[in-house]
Amino acid sequence: SEMCIRDRNKDGVIDDLRKEIDELKRQIEELELANGEKDKEIAQLRDNLEAKDNELDKEKENSAALQTEIDDLKEAEGDLQDEIKNLKTLLLLKGDNDKLLVVLTGKNNDLNNKLKDLEDQDERLN
């Protein structure tokens, strides 16, 4: 009779241990699943980070290209300013030439009129 009680107790202890083992196995499986999910999240975050990194590199390239374009435009602007100065100088010279032309045309007309007067006098004398 005492044997039976001891056997039952032993069986109870064994059952309890089996239940505890099953519970621990279940917890381990849960943790493994959770770890698997975390691994997926980490992989996704790594991909996102790499994509952002690539995007940043492209932005840097674009920025460098824009800076080159800006530098080229500044250089072209400088060339245009020089050209404008040259044109202004030419316009001033043209203005001076136009004034001179007016003066010379006036003198030419005066000389033509004097010549005509002289020719008229000459005709009257002859």
C-alpha cells in the first residue's frame, strides 16, 4: 500500500516534470518564432538602410552635377558681361562716328554750295 502511494507520487512528479518540459519547449518555440520575426525585421531594416544610402549617393552626384552646371553658367555670365562691355565700347565709337559723319556731311554740303556759287559766277562772267 505504501508502495502504491510512493509509485503514485513518483508518477505525479514525473508528470509534473513532463508538463514543465513541455511548457519550456513551447516557450522555446515561441522565442524561436519571435527571433525569426526579428531576423526578418533586421533584414528589412538593412535593405531600407542600403536603399537610403544609395539614394543619398545619387543625391550627392546630382548635387555635384548641379554645382558644375552653376559654375559653367557663372563662367558664361562672365563671358557675356565682357561681350556687353565690348558692344558698349563699339556703340560709343559708332556714336562718335555718326557725329563726325554729320559734321563732315555739313562741310561737304557747304563746299558743294560754294562750288556751285563759283560755277554760277563763272557762267555769268563768261
